[in-house]
Amino acid sequence: CNKLFTGSSGVVRTAAAAAAASPKILFRFGVIADVQYADVDDTFNYTRTKKRCYRRSAQVLRNAINWWNSLQCPPLSFVVNLGDLVDGRNRGLNIQDRAMSKIMSEFDALSCPRVIHMIGNHELYCFTRKALSEHRTFPATRKQYFLTRPESLGHDEFPTGKMKCSVQSLLEASSSEDPSCFYYAYKPADDWLVVVLDPYDVSVMRQGGGRHGYELSKDAGLDPEGYDLCQSHNPNDIGSKTDFFAGLSGVESRWAPVNGAVGREQLEWLRGVLQTCHQRGTSVIILSHVILHPDATRHRNCRGLLWNYDEVLQAIYEFPCTRLVVCGHIHNEVYHLDVHGVHHLTLPSPLESTPDQCAITAEVMTSGDIRIVPRGDISERLLPCQKLR
């Protein structure tokens, strides 16, 4: 067992000593995006390029949970649902509660006690923002569903709400003032912080409760600020059932009602968090349903890009501590390493996959690197990250 070998430095070591010196897993977490469950027949996406299997997406989630439960030494620290857990078609049939009950029942089997549910556009199609902030237990399930910060994440060092952006105020504040605040931070291990963003803080459907062009219109339910902002950059009638991308190209394609923006208060909070982490030498992982970098969209078409992506990236680059950004929304796997060394990973959707596909485990190593372990056809990756300290 103690076989001798020569390391790169020429020093003879035992295999046991070499194993002890190799990087180990500091913590690991599971991620799945865009499950979009609905009890409806299969159909094609709007470009008719992929078949959408609405009922089967629950099986994909179930397989992912069984896989996550099998991981030990260490077990998962937390699991992330990146948004769009149920599909907006449920709203049109008035079966959104039934769909949520079905898909949340799958989480009952998850052994990991910490689950982060994030906001996507389909959550806002099916429910109001107010309802999404309430702790709800759907029939036949034991796990509560809500989009605010889970108490299971422990102490909140970076509370959200109306506050000045300074390191001191961030450390002194005690609680969020906004019960529907869907952005927050979580410390999974020493020297690491996970930041959850709300990319629909400013959006056409900010208050939720329906789909634009269907249940909601400019005069009934759509957010005036978000509507006017999006419409001012889009030549199409965004309040109707139309091709929102007609006449748009490049980064201008982001101005579609399915996307949104990080609001001023959230951006101020994010800057304060990143500033503190940069000063402390803390590494950051950012989670967002909507994509933060143009090159992390499919074929760089920018159709799933945050409206004010440039402001968010400016904050990330000004305080260089972000190692990885994980997003969903566009149902395609995309990876991009930007010029500042930030890894951007966009995940595909179980809605358009085989039953074994479409979930990952991210393993943060003691070396500071991050290993992406896939379930199914997603690419396995080792993401080199410069250790801050």
C-alpha cells in the first residue's frame, strides 16, 4: 500500500503521502435549471428545433435527486434550483398549484436539508411575486417552497433591504426590509460566498401572476417601469404574442420581455458584497437564472442576457473575487472563460433532454479550483481558479 514513487520535485514519497497532498473537496453542491414541469402533452419549442417533454422533466429531476443522494464524503452542502421549476403553460390551464405539488413532491426524497429555489420567468407566469415570497407547503409534499432566503442557510452576514452601500452598513444591518426580496448571499465554507441574484427585479412581469400577451397586458398586470424600459429598446409590440427578437441583433437582442434587470438597490447591495469579499480574500460564486455575459448565451446571440449585464459585470470586475457564474434560462449548455478569469456556465434544460441528462454537481476543491461533475451529456470540466489567500 505504501508504494514509493518520485514526485515532480524529485522527492520520493509514499502513495499515501501523495494522496494526502492532493486537493480534496472543500464542499460540493448540486444544480439543476429549467425543469419546467407541466402535466401537458409534448410539443416543440418556439423555434421548432427541440421537442419539449413536459411530463418527463419530473423524472429527470427525480434521477438527479437520486444521484445527489448517493454522493457522500462529503455529502452535498446545498442544492440549487436555478428557476423555471414549473412551466407557464400551467397558468393558462389554471393547474399551476397542482404542477407545483407534483414537482415539489420530488424534493421530499432529497437528503440534503438546504435547497435554494430561485426566480425564473416561468415562476412569475404562474404565481405573483407576493405568493412566491410566502412559505407554502403544497398538497402531498413536506418541503416548503419559497424564493426568499432559507433559514437553513444560517447567519446572514449580508442582509438585503434599503441600506447604504458601505462595508460597515452591510455588517451592521440585521435583516431584510423587503419580504419579497429574492436576492441574498450564503457562506457555505470559510473563504467562499454564494450570491443569489434576482434578474427580474426590474422586468415586464415583475409582480407576476400571468404571461405577457396572455393573462397580462400593459394596462392589466404588467409592470409599467419594466414595460416602458423594455419597449423603448424593442421595435416590436412586447405586450402581444409576437416575435420579440425581430429586428434585433447582438447585445440589443437582450431587450425581450422574457429577460429583466438587476435593480439599483440590488446592484448597490451586490457591489457592497463584492467589495467586502475582495477586501477579505473571499471567493464568490454567483447564481442567476438570466445570463450575465454575452458570450455565455447560445451562439453569442444574447437572447437570454440580462438587460443591465454591463453594470453587473462592471461590479464583478471592479472587485475581482468572483470565480464562477452559473445560469440557466436558454436551455442550452454554454461555457465561457472571460478575459478577467471568471468562468461562466449556462446549463441546459431537463425539458429537452434524455432522462439521465441535465444536472451537475459542482465540487469546490481545497486548491480553489472547481470541478463540474455532470449527470448525462453535460460536459465535465475542471475550472482553474486563482486562490485569493
